[in-house]
Amino acid sequence: MDKILRIQMGPDHPPKAVTEPIGDYAGSGGRGMTSAVVAKEVPPLCHPLGAENKLVIAPGLLSGSAAAMSGRISVGCKSPLTGGIKEANSGGQAAQVLGRLGYAAIVLEGKPAEDKLYKLVVNKNGVEILPANDLKMLGNYDAVEKLTAEYGDKICCLSIGQAGEMKLGAATVACTDMELRPSRHAGRGGVGAVMGSKGIKAIVLDDSGLSMRSPKDSDKFKEANKAFVAGLKKHPVTGQGLPAYGTNVLTNVVNEAGGYPTYNFKTGRFDKAAAISGETQAETETARGGQATHGCHRGCVIRCSGTYMDKDGHYLTKQPEYETVWAHGGNCGIDDLDSIAMLDRLDDDFGLDTIEMGATIGVAMDAGLAEFGDAARAIELVKEVGKGTPLGRILGSGAGVTGKVFGVERVPVVKNQSMPAYDPRAVQGMGVTYATSTMGADHTAGYAVTANIMGVGGSVDALKPEGQIELSRNLQIATAAIRINRPRPCLK
């Protein structure tokens, strides 16, 4: 991966693609690449949706190779939600394909003069920027279906739904999985809104005819990869818990610790948690002919995803992950897995961050727009976002905006980004991460749950301040370093 693809969207010229050497960014990948480009090239005071902001999409340094767990992709920009440098990462096939195509990053820059949509097509023959107004205001599922019909089923796609086109603060960038479902999302910080501001609806990647990236020393590479895989399979979390029950294995664990935010962060325990736990979810999936264990990209050995079928045995969505089940479940007082799965499907289709939307619906419930536990009304509220109604645009702008509009006092945000599924009052290391990270309330920036709750890498009492600063600081440093190559499995 020795080149960067810059897509210049105007406004004083038609869209054009420029390929350049990696230059000073050599040795950077993933979050290291996205944040470096944003820090160096984006004016700090620019408007997040203006021409001066840039959206950077970067695979890890080992993406496109046989390295295990090398398939996560980072998306970075100045965030329209937090106002600072933001990185969101996702699974799916995009990182592996982009790596084999030889690109260390795709940088979307500028802004088109006219309100037109475009799609970017990248393959071994080069790059095309083509009109895509036929995809206007389509959900991610319909957009990918049209792109697959046109370009075949060997592609992978990054796309935005209606939320991204409307430039809403909760908008995501969707990535397709191995089955070409747009079910993996770079979710946090409104990165989809920035992609929408560039006029790009979809990026089609096709590595047909290209071989896997090869290491310089094959023997040492295989030896290191083998040891890494063995370590993952041996560990009780990555080798047993996650493959069996997915990331939602955490519901019972965090709920028992009193750190499971419920009813818009009023309490730390949900008395109906067992009904939406990873154990119950896995049992439901397999009973309906779905999968409780599934990989979202080639080379994944943890396989913490799955497939969720409806009551008639038809595919509904990927396995809702821990953060999604909490956000649309316990946080809103909803204990029905089918309703949570439907909310997950809608979020994926419209291109919305499930964490931000679950927190937003919780705030809306506190405002009286719905009763806690009313799943049908929660579904109606998310559909308002897809329709682009005035109420939908408020909700799609996130929990912070919704709280201000409706005068709600309890709004669980840090740097205007909603808190995820760990109450900082009961998991104090996460509180330090939320408060000090440039990412805002982002659990993946410094995952103190490891030592606060799970006893991984040591133990720090979750209810006492002692040791929390050092724990969060060290995890933030380690996470930033690791994400240069391989972002950790995202519990969302």
C-alpha cells in the first residue's frame, strides 16, 4: 500500500481523482493514518461540512494480507458532532479489498458546487467518478442492491443512507460484509454526514484479479500469525465468550456490575436484562435458523457476529451487538429482541449510529415523546429520521441536539457525543476516558472495562478513583498505537 487516492470534489472544477505516493504518511495505517491526515491538512476552525474538511478512509497496515484480524477500516474527519478530530472504525470487507488494491488511504476533499450525487468505482484498472443521482435518498440496503446488480457480487461497498445525505450528526458510513450486506458501520461522530457533504453516495471497491499482499519474510510472518491466533483462541473472552455469544455476552456481566445504563441513565441495572442478553440472543438466532457465530470479514478468527432472523425465519439484520442491544434495549426500557433487531436494521439502512440513536430515543422518552418500554413508538421515531421530517432531523442530529430542543436535563453526552453502554459512575475508568479523550464519549478510545470489570490486564476497582487515571491513559495510548494496524473488535 504505497499510494493515496485523493478525490477532489470541486467546487471550481469537476470531480477528479488524483493518485499520489504515500510520502510523509509512510508507516501509518488505520487511525494513525486518518488522524495524521486530518491533523496536518484540515484547518481546525473549518466547518465540518465545508470544503476544507476532509474524510479519510484507511485500512490497517496489514490489511489485504493473510494476517488474522486485519480487516477493520478507519474513517476520520473533523466531526460535525464533537467539533474535534474523530475516528470511527468498522468491520466488513472494505479494508481487505482496499489493501489489495494498494491504497493506504482514500481522501475525499473539497465540495461539489451543485447538489449532485456521485459514486466512486475503484478496481485494478483505475478509478472512475460517476453520477449517482439514481441512488438519491435510497437506504443502504437498496443502494447496495443496485450497485451489486451493476458491478457484480465480487465487490464491496462503502455507502451512506438517507442520514448521510441529510448531513445529520448521527450519520454513519456503511461497509458491506462477506454477504454484501451493509451491516457494518463506522458509526461514531457523524462521519457519514461528512461523506454526504462531499457528494459521495457510495464507493465501490473491486479487487478481482489481484493477489493477496505477501510478506517480505514468509516464515516469520506465518510464525507470528500462528502465535497471535493461538493467543486469541486460548483467551476465554476471544476464544470462548465472543464466538459463542457475540459482543452481547457483556449484557449480563455489565448489568451485574451495576454499570448498565437504564432508562436514559437513571439507573445502572435493567431488571429484564436476561431477556436481551447474549445468551438469549444466541439461542433465539439458532432456533430460527440464523447464526450465533459469524465473521464479518475474511481473516476474522474471533467471529463475534451472527445473523438474526425474524419469526418466520427470514434474514432481518446482522446479530445486534452489545452497544446496540443496550442502546435500543435497556436504555429505553425495551426488553424485546425482535424490536431491537428491527431498530438495528433501520439504523443500518438509514445509516445511523445505533449508540447515538438509542441514547437519543432515551432522551426523547424523557421528553415525553414516548413511554419507556414502548418499542413500537421507538421504531416510529427512528422511521421519522429516514423520512427526513422535522422531528426526524432533530432526532438524527443526536442526543445533544434533541435534549436542547425538548428541554431535557439528563442528556448523556460528552463533547456532544452520546455515552455508550458503560455508566461512568459505576465504571469510573470509562468516565476518565470519556472526559479526556479527543473522541468524546467513545468506549473504544480507552476501554477501561478490561480492568474495571473483566480483570483483563490487571484489576482496578471500578468504584474507586484510585488508579483510574493511569488505567485510562495507558489504554488510550495503547489503543492509538494498536489502531495504526488493527483496530480492536468494536463492541457496537
